[in-house]
Amino acid sequence: MISKYFSEWTQQIFVIWLVGYLLGIKVITKYINPWYASILSLVGFFLLVIYLTCNKQYKFELSFLVTIFLLHCIPLYISHKYKTNNYSKENLIIMLIAYLLFLSIIQKNPLDIYLKDKHPSSWKDLTKLCRSNNKHLIPLCFIYNLI
């Protein structure tokens, strides 16, 4: 499932890279490197949370915020610890181009997705979102519904 959030794109690329790393698949670890994409995702996440709490008066449930914070930090930490410095900038550029092309296909732009759309701020909000008809483009709902 393709997400409307760039950080989930980064997390999916990270999982591919991590599987390649753990299984010793050189073609994956040589050409896929989530380092810069992980940095962008984490910085973007911080800025989004600041915007949502300061400008939109969101009140995040602490356990929910910690969980999504970890989902953004872990790829950065692991990809930094085991980085190979191969193709990280190229991966980021390709991911951004593909992401922007995808957004144009679904007729959205980053401002709509990050600044105008409603974001879950608690586990209850996430449950409501994943049970609604608006769950498409949010792969986390697929995982959440499995649990």
C-alpha cells in the first residue's frame, strides 16, 4: 500500500534496506540507503508536531506521540549506525520525485496532506481513522488492523 506520508515511504525503504542488511543481500545494501530520507522524515515529523501543537492546538496522547516518535527515530539511528554512504543522496532525490509524482496522481500536495488534513493525536483517533472510509493511503492502518 502506498502512503500519502513521506515518512512512511522512508520507513518502507528502511525495512527493505534492513532486510537486505540482515540477510546479506549486497545488491540491496549497495544501492538502497535510507540515511538522508530518514533525516528528512525525522525533521519533518518534528516540524509537523510543533505546527500541530502550536498552531492547531493538538493535544497528543503521550504514548501515541512516543510511539510515532520512535517510528521516526529508529530508522535514522539504525541507518546511521550501519550506513555505507552509498547512494543516500540519490535515494532521497528519487524518493522525493516519486513521492511528488504520486501526490500529483492522487491530486494532493504536501500542504494539503501535512497542514490541512486532520492527523490522529491518540490511539482512539487512529482507531477511528482505521475504521473509517478515509483509511486508504495510510499503511499504518493495515498494520494496526492486524493487531
